[in-house]
Amino acid sequence: MNLLGPIATMYLRRIERWLRRAAEDPVRAQQRVLERLVGRAAGTWFGRAHDLASVSSPADLARAVPIGDHAAWLPLIERMWQGEPDVSWPGRVRTFARTSGTTAGDKRIPVTRDLKRSNFRGGLAVFTGCERVERGLFTRILDGQLLLLGATVALDPTGHGGRVGHLSGISANWIPKIFRRWYEPGWAIARLKDWPQRIEATARRIAGVDLRFVTGIPSWTKVLFDRVCELRGLAPEGGLSEVWPNFLVYVHWGTNFDPYRSAFERYFRPGHKVIYLDSYSASEGFIATQVEAGAGGMDLFVENGLFFEFVPLEEWGKPGARRLWIGQVETGVPYCLLVSSNAGLWGYDFGDVVRFTSLKPPRIVFAGRHEEYMNAFGEHVVGEQISAAVAHAADSTAARVRAFTVGPRFPAAGRPLGGHEVVVEFERPPAAGLHEFAAAMDRALAAANNSYADKRRGNLGMTPPHVVPVPTGTFHAWLEERGRVGAQYKVPVCADDRRYVDELLKTAAARTAAS
């Protein structure tokens, strides 16, 4: 057994105490964060322009700072990019994170030294979940290897003395050298910029190591796991228990895991216990992590350099929409998330929707993007509900889903009602047929959403979901066509128009014709 494991575990217990202390009084914790942020930034250009020195409460902040998305912030970010100091945070920004641009196109987000420290502490907090599940688990993890399936660690120059890359690649550069002997896929492979080449090299390397921990987006992790099984000549069913008999933890991020859970569980034999934990890290900062398996949410980092505001989704974009903070939120309500951060972003909207499952400790679930919201027929369905419905349908019909997206199916000649069109790539099609898969989705959505149920009642306002299966590899090919192949990129759950559905069906038709 290595000696570093127990020493690192002692440090993790300090992180554990920090998490518990903040969770005991999240209101006070967030007030402290706000005071520190405005105190640091009051003398910057943005601080003077918005009189941050006079901000002492969340209400003051809401009055002083307007909500802004990346487009609104682009002029200030461009000034930081050019090397100008003290724009909205003290000092000069040297590092920028490219976002995945799933729904809004690629963006550049400032990553300050203060944000780096906050993100590093948030990353360590992920491992507290392992320790809460089982004391000593982190030491057992360090008896083997850890895979961080992320973007290239080779960052590009900005041209102004800085560096730019995807956050997962930036974060890997922060791993202390003393820990790099545990890091997979190793530095040489991690520097590869070509994603398919890196996936192949990673699969070949990890197929022969004692892997115990993996973190990554489910869709790409699955591609990697399938390739490892193929290289070892094993069937996926139980195959990874043979490759990695000591495998312990998978930390997933970037999307709802429920539709993928059954596909992942099949890699391990019955009796091989694998812990699945959720994590929520954005380019704008480390938001939350699941610290208790089965806890029904992720613990929000309320004292880690980020101040959060919450706009009820039903009020988003309307005059007079409320900007709430941790002391005003309720459980069960979907909120658009705003952040003011130690990277110099203020009242920043990065498009995510969250829902609280608990207020003390403050726990959230990722409920999708506010672009991932369907209301073409007055149904008011959010991405979280669609993901849950797909997961329910897969479980109900013994199907396995590789990828999916949903869009509206508008009325047409001979079809007077609209509904949802579900484009699905199945790993295993539903045993009971597509009709039963659609019916199970329909029941789940109606149970979760009253507006949807009203529209479906008596088949008067909407048709049941229409499921369209597409050939294996369609979603991967579509991502390639859009230049979105890589660790950060994921498939949108849904859209209120047919942009993704039509593109995918076109890709599927082309692949079918070519075969």
C-alpha cells in the first residue's frame, strides 16, 4: 500500500469539514462570498462602473449589476484577452477556457488564479464522496490508477501572453507532479490534440492497467469502454470486471446520467460494486458535486469563490423577473443559474437550469439548459424531465440508449396535432417495440409535468411521442460534421425547434444511403 493515500485522506477530511461547515449555514456562507468578491473587485474598471463598493447585499448586487450572457460580456472578455489588467477582477488574466459550445457556440471564459484555487478545491471535494461512502476508499483508489477523460492538456497560446484550452485540459495541468504517477492516460497521450487518436491510444494504454477510478462525460466514456472490451476480446456484459477487477468509482459529468446507467452497469458482473457519483463543473467555475451516493442531488459549493443567483425558469426573460439567492429559493422549482465569480464575471448567465432537492444542506440537480426547454405546444417541458422519461422508457422496455435528442413534430397534412419527435440511437432496441418505448415516455412525462398531461389528455392537444431510431454511429457522425468531437462535447437533450432533429435525420439518411 502506498503511504501517500493516508496522508491525502487526512487532507480530504479538511475538505470534508469545510463542506459541512458551509452547508450548516449556506445563507451566511454566501453572504461572506459576496462580501469578499465585491471587496476584491471594487477597484477594477467594472467595479467602479457599477459601484461595487456600495454593494453589501444580494439586493444591492441585483440593482447594480444587470444579467449578462457571454454576448453581453464579450467586449470585457476581449479586453482581458488582449492583456488589459484589472478589467473586472484584479490583475491580468493569463488563462482562458473554451466552452464546449453545445447550444451557443464556442466561447472564451477567463480563468484567474483565484478561480484555479476554487476549482482545485472543488475537484478534491469530489473524492470526499468516496470517503463518505466508505472510509479508506480513497486509499484503495490510489492503490491503482485514475483516468481523467478530458480535453488535451496541450494549451494554445492566446497571442497576448496567455493560454487557452478546454477546462478539463486546463484542470489536468493543475495536478501536482507528486500525483501524476497515478494519472491516466499519461502525459504523452493527454497532450494529443486529435480526439479519435487520443481515444484509441487511451484505450490501448488503460486496457492493461489496474484502473480504479474514471471521470468523464458518459457518452464518450462509453465509447472508450466499448473499445477496451474490443481490444481485450471480451463481450461488454461483465467484460470490464475482467479487465479491471478492482474498479471502484465512476464520476460522471456534463449530462444526465440516468439514460446511460443501465448501459454502464452491464460492463460489470453482478456483485462487482461500482460507485457512481455526479459532478457539476462548468467553464465558469466548479458548481457542485455529489458527496453521498444516492443522496438525490449534488452539494452546492456555497463558500468557494462563487456567488449564486436564481431566476425562476417560468419568469426567465420577462420584465421584473426575480433574482433570488440561496436564502430565498425553494425545493422543486427549476431556476436559471447566475454566477458572480472570482474570475470577474458578474450576474453571468451561462444557460444552465438547476433544481433544489434540499436547502440544508443545499443540494441541486442539473435540470438542463434554458435553451433545452420545449413549449412548442404549451407543454412547458424541461430537459431534466425528458432525460428522466427516456431513462424510464429504457428501463421499462429493457432497451439500452446510446444517445438521443428531442424536438417538436409540428402538425402536417393528415396529422392535425403536434407532438414530440424522439431521435434515438439504441444499443439494444426495446424488446416490446418502439410503440411501447414511446408510451412509457409519454406516461413518465405526464406524471412529471401537469402542462404536458393536460395537452395529452384525451389526445386533444398533442400526440404521443414519435420515436425514430437511427443507425449506430449517427450521433458521433453528426458531432464530427459540426466539429464537436472531443471530451467536452455532448448532445443537446432537446430544443424548441427542429434544428437538431432535422440535422440528425439528414445524417442518418446519408449513412443509410452510403451503406
